Amino acid sequence: MIKKKTYSILFLTALFAIPGMAQVVTEKGVSTIELTGRSCRDGKPSDKKLHFQAIENAKLSAWNKYTAKLSGERSAAYLKEESSFIQSLEDYITDYTILTSNCSKKDRSYSISLRVNINEAKLNNALVSQSGNSAAKQNLKGQGVVVLVVPRKTTEALSFDDKVTSQSQRKKSLSADEMISDTGDSVSITESSTQRESVTTGGSTSKKATKRTYQIGDLGDASAQINNILSPLGMRTFAAARLESMGSRFGYDPFLNEVLDQFSGKSGDLGANISPQSQNAIVDMITDVGQGRLNYFMLGTVDSSVPRIDPDTGVFKADVLVNIQLFKIDDFFGAEVVAAVGPEIKTAFGETDVLADKAALKKAFAEATNSLILKL
């Protein structure tokens, strides 16, 4: 990416995003209560109030299980107002499904397990809203943010055999003894020798790191999902493809294909990561193209796994590894890190493998973006 010549002054505009759809995550909750009075009828407690009490307890169990997995910044913000959130639990639990129930006359107990759907997007918005107005957050309002967060899926993982280097050292020694016997009539000489050999062995083993290649996902969808989070905070997102297009007017060569090849592992020697030279070139482009309107740069990767069946809920489960940084752009110092998330693993569920994968990606974008803001 070489800068050629600059001919014109560019005025930039960024569009506000439309409100995002609710993001729902699934969690399993269980509850066991003691029966009072009459026991069971039709597989449920005779007292209907006990049935609904068990459901409420199981919902709370699922909620506590979910909140226990919140990342550090989100967990800290939640714990400050935990009692308030629990009192408003129905605002965040959209629905539930009864998985199993057992009413035991012998044990005089009623057990139930639920699959609970939680509106995570609503919780995230609440956490950000109640986290206070720090100076850094206030500075983000009205600012333009260039977004280059790359969704990836592993296509190949090349492992290498261990390299073993062996060494040995052999040391030989010879000792001889001589004995003279004189009887007066004769003299006899007896000689004996002993040969010894010692062997010292050693060596080293080295293992080469696994080389991975990735398939690049939809950059537009990633930018749109991040925009849905940042727009309510007063920020405006600027896609990397838009930056590349505008950069050509300032004499910059296209950069996106080269950078995506680096992130996919097809080129470069940094293990499927962007090179420092490419990152600095993008920062220079942001400075020239933005003309003071693009002051932040969000850069990172979101790697999704192959969905699998979750034994607890019976639905598909997908994991996503998130690693994202938010930089403030300075025309002299370049890109300065103001917040970072990851590497962290986010998990989501879905009725099919495709839905689980989409849910996991949506969750990763939402949680990572909110965590960046909460870190401020």
C-alpha cells in the first residue's frame, strides 16, 4: 500500500444503523422443592402453586448460571445492580421450555428442568446504560469508528511432527596390572588389563506450532452487527471497504484483499494475523481520509468452531473465539490502544447447526463491543 498523490479534499459522511434485532441466548435451569400437604397428581404437585414455584426457581437457576459466565467488565457492572436485575427477571427472560419434570410421592419432592431463553441484547444495553458516563465514553459520542473485525472459520490445521535431536558421548578407558612372582628358582610375570566404556546420551525435542488457514466470513454483516451496538451510544461506524474506496482518491492502493489474505493465513509469517506494516498503512489512510472525523479504529478477529450437540439442552452449541482491540487514532503517535477484549470464548445455542453458528457470532459481536465500551 503506497501513497501516491493527493488531489482533493474529501468530506465524509457515515450512516446511522437501524435498531438491531433482539439477541437471545439459551441456558438450562433446574429446581427441586419439597412437597407439602397432598403429594402428586398427573405427574405434578397437587398444589399448583408448588409447580409454578419450581418453575420460578428453575428460571432463577438458569439466570444465575448465565450471569456467572459474564466477562469481567460485564460481571462487575451486573453485580453492582444484581438485586435490581433479579427483581426484574421477567424483563430479560423471553420464554422457557420444560425439559423434564418428576413428582415423587416417595421422596415427597418435585424436580423440574427448563430451557430458558434470555434477551442478552437487552441486558447488555442495560449494563452499558447504568455503567456511568466516563470521560472516555463521552468522548466517543459523535465519533467515527473504522471497523475491521474479521469473522473466520478454520479450514485447515496443519500439525508438524516433533523434531528430535539426539546426542551421545562415548568414553573409553584401559587399565593394566602387572604382577611379578619370584620364588628363588624362577621369576614369573602375570599381566591383566581391563577395558571400560561409558556412554552419555541426551538431546532435545522441538515442536513447531500448528499452522492454521481460515475461511473469511461476511465483513459487511460483522460491521452491521457492531454498528447496531455502537449507534445507540452516539458513534458512527465506517466500514473498511468504504475506507479502501475513499482511500483511492487520496492516492492509496487497495489494501483489503492483502489484509484478508494475512488474516486467513494465506500470506505473511505472523500466524494468520495482520502485519504491523499493513496496520500502520491503514492507520495512515484513516488519518488522511478521515480529516479528523475518523478518530477510532476497531480491529480484530472472531473465530467460530464447528457446532456440536450440547448434552444438557439437546440443541446445537457453537463456540466463538474473540480478540478485538479499539484504537484511538493520533496523527503523530498513530494507533493507541484504549480498550481490548480477548482472547475470550463466547458460546451460543440453536435448534440447527446454522442457527447456533449465527447466534454465537451475533453474541460474540455484541458482548465484545459492549465489553470494549464497559472497559472505558
